Amino acid sequence: MNFSRRVFLAASAGAALAGRAAAGFGNYIFGVVAPTRDFDKSAEFGFDYHEPSVCEVANMADADYQRFKDHVLSSRIRCRRLNFFTSPPAGFDLPVIRVVGPNLDQPGIRGYLEKSLTRCRELGAEIVVWGSAASRKVPDGFSREKAWAQIQDFLRMADPVARAHHIRIAIEPIRSPSCNILTTGAEVLKMQQELNLPNVKMMIDYYQMRSMNENPDILWTARKEIIHIHFANPNLSGTSSAWPKDPNEDPEYAHFFGLLKKIGYAGGISIEAKGTYQESSAGSLAFFKHELS
């Protein structure tokens, strides 16, 4: 598929505008993982980008997508990161693009890659996160070795499509029991290194990492391949996670941020957590400023 020069220039201009947004400092820019309906809140509360679901964007009717794209392109920020690449987030009744299991629809997968990544780039995407537990979870009784090979086949298919659209794919570790393959940063790094594809890298999600009791030293081990970060306070009672606000919330914060600075990480940090912009954005942005300055 030929990539439109007009779309490329519009998306690149948007990325430049987003880089001057209020939240970012030093090597870092900040965004929020949230549905498209919350796009204006990310702009209003000073974030550098919005990170919606690829599935939501890809499954919009053409007219709805056009309206959303026009709205994004008229804003000071863009959707520089998107996630939920091949399965939707909770609350969305959308198809799951299965990449592991019997009877995979390879032409359907390829068509989805083309459509979804074209739309992502038109919204300003530079990185698409691939966690999508429902898409890659190994079915009961299915060969794990076959599942590993199928994931590699999917990523080999996705790599040139992503490259043609100037997008990199970041494999996300997803904790068990939500997923049963690629559950740690170490396992994702093994996959990424076996593939060695130019536009397939990895990311670290602090909440997922802590849920698996993985040592933050994975940041150092995988430092050459990490291109994105998700973050949440993993210790809020009664819910899965919360917007971070206090350096004392979790004992591994200092270790994690110390390593993030040590490896010279430069890029996005997205909040993916329970909470509201109104109650939490100012405190979270102050938290990041404190931890990373």
C-alpha cells in the first residue's frame, strides 16, 4: 500500500506540535491510555498525546473515523501512541483478531493490518503497542511451540506494513492469568531478539511488571529494545491500578525510575490506570516530574 505524502506530512506536523505540549520535559512525553471519547481531556489537561485503542479506531465506520481524524488534526496533540492492537479493551464489543490457535484467517489478518495501521498513522501514530491478551492467548491443549511460531509469523507479517507507515510495534508483556504467553519482559525480549525485525521492538508496563514480580533490572537488560512505557500505581486496594501520585506508593519506584534515567530512555510514558483526569492528572504529572528530574 502506498503511503500518502499528504497524510505523512500532516501526521509529522502533529507530532511536532505535540512535542511542544505542556506535560513533556527533558527526554519524556506523557499521555493517557483511554478511549477516543477522552481525546479532548488529554489535550485539556496538558498531556502530550492520547493513546486510544487500535481496535476502536479500526472498527469505526468511515464517516465516524473521518470526523475523529479531522478533530485530532485540528488539535494541538495527536494519537502518537495506540494500543489494544488486535483485541479490544474492556467495555468494547469488537472483534478479536486471533493470531494464535487453529484455523487462523491469514488474509483477514493482513487486511486488518493494512487498514488499522493506515488509520493509526493518519492520527499521528509513531508506536503501536501489542499486548492484546485475547488475541494471542494459547488455547487449552494447543501447542505452545506452535503458538510461539504463530506469533512470530504475525509479527513478520506486521513488520513491513508498520515500516511502510513509519510505525514501530512495541510488544507488551501481559501478566498471567490474563495471558499465558509473553507474560514478562524477559520473555518478550527473547521473542524480539529471535525475530530481530527493524520495526518490532518492546515496551515495559510497570503494573504488569510488578504483577509478575519481575525485577526492574529488565529495563537495563532490554535497554536497546524498549521504545515505550506504561505506568500505574499497582497497589490501590479494590481496583487493578491507579494513577501514580506519591513516590512512597510502591517500593520499586525509585529503582525503576533510576534505571529509566540510567539507560537514557527518551520517549513516551503513558498512564494506564483507574481514575479521572480531573482528580489525578496534576498529581501524576507532578509525580513524574519529581521522579525523573
